[in-house]
Amino acid sequence: MTNEFMPTDLFDFDLPQNSIALRPASPRDSARMLVVQPGAGLHDRRISDLPDWLRPGDQIVVNDTRVIAAQLHGRRIGRETEPRIEATLIKRLDGSRWNALVKPAKKLAEGDVVRFGNEGRVCFLGHLDARVERKGEEGEVTFAFSFHGPTLDQAISDLGSPPLPPYIASKRAPDERDAYDYQTMFAVNDGAVAAPTAGLHFTPALEGALHARGVGFHRLTLHVGAGTFLPVKVDDTAGHRMHSEWGTISAETADALNAARSRGGRIVAVGTTSMRLLESAAGEEGRIAPFMGETAIFITPGYRFRAVDILMTNFHLPRSTLFMLVSAFSGLETMKQAYAHAIADGYRFYSYGDACLLFPGKPGT
């Protein structure tokens, strides 16, 4: 299970800007899928081909978190000037407090009040106030909001918008299409501030084809935080601190997965979020236990996987914890070769891009 500490630049690579997808494929399961079998080569396929690569008895695990309208715009009030403030909610602390990433954070001090909202929007008086309770590093702020519980949830929903990853939002403005495109078909439990993007490729037709193949479906919830996708800025993986995220796996799901695996079925994690929660819940012998709580698991090469046999995931950022994770699963050199092939062959990267279907490498690769 132990990770190896490694120089971060081992996980760097050059990605052309035109490789970044700004819209998803339509239909969703028409996206490309690079099948990576360490020692057996690379195979260019489509998402709709997924049933061909699985066996009856295999079990797919998806993340049913739902992206909330976590992007808020407002202004600081109560002082002589009222600069504009942009905040992205990243983690709920309790009924009225959230951690957020704020720009420009230098304009805020502890005790300041930010008023979010726009005139004419439906939300009580058209705005939502939040007091800066604490300032942290790299633009992180703790807000104490003026509303609580479901009332606060409704206000955020009324006044906010779903946050797009910065590598998309920097190239075009979010629009109404994103409100649909950036949710998976499984999304039911509000709480994520970023989509579990591998799940974006699924359609009812694909789910039906997988059921017909004899593949089971299971759901867990991991509320994805913005920190998951950030590049690692330290020189060595030993110095990186993961943001924790809240997740849950029911006893029913854990029992079903354990039973299927005992019969020879493989566990197929859809997305690194599903994988990280499954691995957090697994014991040394690979048995998955019910789970409810926080996880900050950080998977790098050297980690011994216990719960997941196959991983479906999108293409990730250079130097990111997610590229480290896939390198741990299939092997660093294998993944460097796979990404080089994908870039050369025009695969589309990141949240709205294409996917990989990864099989495990040999330990130590």
C-alpha cells in the first residue's frame, strides 16, 4: 500500500493547448477511449465499446455526487471601496460555513463582509452576505454565511453557477449548456464543486448495453473538491498536502462488491474519485467496508491497490495528483507512452475530453 516519494517533474509532460476539449462529445458515449493494457499495447476505441472489454460478473462503480452552483460573484461591503470578489465554494464545514477559493484574496481581511448576488435574481432580497471568518494560504477563505442549512443551499443555487475548471473557463465563458453537460447521468447527491468527469461519458444506452453484458452497477458518493485537480507545486511528492473530501459507501454496496469479487468479478472504478473512495474503504486483504467520512488519500507509484481491478478515467493535467494516481495503477512509463500516443493521435484532454480504460501494471512498474 505504501507510496514512494518521487520528484514531481517525473510526472510532467508537454500538452498542446489545442488538445484541451472545450465541449463534450455528442452523444456522450461517442467519445474516444484509449485502452491501456500494460505489456499488451494500446488500443484506440470508443466509449460505446466498453462492454466488449468487460466480462459478465464485473461490477462498475460510479460516483453519484452532483455539482452545486459553487461559483459566486459579489463585492466587499462596509468599507470605503467595494471591490468585486469572485468565490468558488470548495468544502462545506457546517450548516452556514464554507471554505472557498477567492480572487482577489488580497482585497479581503478577517471580519470583512462580502455581498453576493445580482439585482433582479430570485433570492430573498437578491443577495447573500458572508463574513470572512478566516484567511488561509493561496486564496483560501472561510466564509460564515447569513443563512443556514436548506435556506443557504437554496440561496447558493439561486445566485451561483456551476464552476467550470479553469482550463476551460479561461478559454470561454460558461453558458446554459454547461449546466447539463457538467453533470453526470448519475448525479443525485448535491455537494461537489467539480464533476466526476469519467461519469460524463455514460448514457442510458451504454448502461443498458453493460447490463445486457452481465455487468453490475453500483453507486457511491464522493463530493469532489477543487483541490483534487490542482497541479502539485512542490518539488517532491512527499511535500504535497491533499485536500480532504467527504464520501460514503453503503453497507449494501460494500457487501455486493465483496460478494461479486469473491466470485471472480472485477471491480471497475469509473473515475479517480470512485477509485480513491474504494481504496480508502478497503482493508489490507481487499475487502471493502462501509464508509462515511473524510478521505485525503494520495496515491503515487509504489501504492498497492486493494479494491480496484480496472479504472476508467479521463486524461489528466501534467504534474497533477491524478496523473500520479494513473501512473501508480498502470505504471509511469506505460502512462507516459499512452499520453504521448493520445496527444499525437488527437485525443481530447481534461474534463470534457476523451477517456482511458486502464488495466493494472505489474507492481514496481
